[in-house]
Amino acid sequence: MRPAIPPGAVDCHVHVVGPPERFPQQPSRHYTAATATLAMLRQAAGPDVPRFVIVQPSFYGTDNEATLQAVADLAGQGRAVAVVDPATLDDAAAARLHARGVTGLRINLNSRLKGDDRSVQGVLAQHVALARRMGWHVQLVLPFTALVGAAAMLEPLPVPVVIDHFGLPLGKGPDSAEGKAMLALVAMPHVWVKLSAPYRLGLGEYSTTTPRDWTAAMLEAAAPRCLWGSDWPHVPPVAQQQGPDSTPPNRPLRYADLLGDFLDALGDADLARRVLVENPARLYGFGQGMIA
């Protein structure tokens, strides 16, 4: 039986895209993202999901203003995961970000994986040092095989590490050798995982079906550190991202279908409360009055 959405539910992975005249996107972007405002998000989610973690999208670079404005408009019901250059961000500027709701740093290492591990380790070390000083977490964007390969690098980190979208196990099951290595990584006491975005997992470009095998395995490995996110507004498939002059539509997915299927996969009210309310409250500080 599908459990009800628990009161105080948190969607731990969404993006907002403001009007381009106010929030310009980076010239080097892979495509021009369609406007996706907080009001549109609230309408899609409905009243049963009142809290959101706004994750800085790559097409804004280190200009976090659209993300931070959305958090301000959520009036205590939002948190932010920012993108920064830790080499140029001083602690005073970091403190201002914290006061505006930033609780973590997003690190996209995809483009650096063609280099050697020393470059990856250097970027990671800079972000981790800042996150440790601020009491933040780091959120990693990495392909599945690279993430598994980085386990030894991630194990000693002194801050929480958040893995996106089940770790993106394209074509890999939890019983495979790589899957078991991923579950060992997730079982580390400082590693969290977002059970989100099934359409990014090789299940179909428009799939809303939660992978039951990976969900059960992740919960067995790390139930106190599993989170849920819708990945709204469901950015277009990579094949449709044809450069800055293109504005392909976002995937036409229903928020209720994504959340409903996830609740079906959980099948338990206690698990739903843990994943949707209690775990994100601990990681993101909801209810702690951190935002001025």
C-alpha cells in the first residue's frame, strides 16, 4: 500500500530558472534553459511538499543569485546547494551565503575526469576545506564508474558527502561487482544518497518509475542517509541540448507520478517519514532557524 506523504516533506533536489533578463545564463552553457520559477515548482508539487533544496544548475556557473532568491522566497522552507570557486571565496562571503540558506557545495567533476586523479583531488580538497569551516556538505556530480573508483578518496573526508541520483548506475544492478562497490561507498557513515531522477538511470528518457532493486539496496545500506528529490523541472535529454541558441522543452513529467511511484517503492509510512522528513531535516538544518 502506498504510504501518505508525511507532513513536512522535503524535495531535496530541484532547480529554479529565473527570467533571463534578470538572471542571465553562462555564455558557455550547453543549452538555454527554459524559465522554471518557484511559483511553477510550487504548483507542480502541490501543498503536500512544502520544503525544497534548491541546487545550483550548471548554466548559472558561480552566480547563485537565482537559487538564493528562491530560497529567500521560501521564507525558511528552503535551503541551497551552491556552486562556488573556493580559491576566490573568502570566509566573509561564505558566511553571507550561509546566512542566505546555503548548506552545501555542488562539485561537478565530470569535465576533470579525463585528467589525472591529482587534479580531481585538488578540486575536492579545496571544496572540502571550505565546507568543513562552514559546517556544510559537498554534493558530487560523477559518473557511476568514476564515483566507485573515487571511494578511497572519499572515505577519509571530514564532511558529509552527498551522491546524486542513485550514483547514476547506468545498466548496473546492485548485485553487480560495481553495484556492490557503490553500496559499500554509500554505507560509509558520512555518505548520503539521493534516490532521485529515474529517467537519468537508463530506464527510459521519460521514466518516472523508481528502480525497486536499487531503492531497497540503498535503504538497506544507509536508511538514515537516504533522501528523495524530484529533479524538477526535469531538464531535456542531452541529445536535445544543442548549444546556447537552443531552448528545448523540459521533460513533460508529472511531479505526482514521480513522488507517487517513489512512495510505492517505499511501501512503508515509517520509511517515508524518515526519507522525506527526518533525514533531510538533519542534513539541511530544517527547523534550526539558520536563515536570518
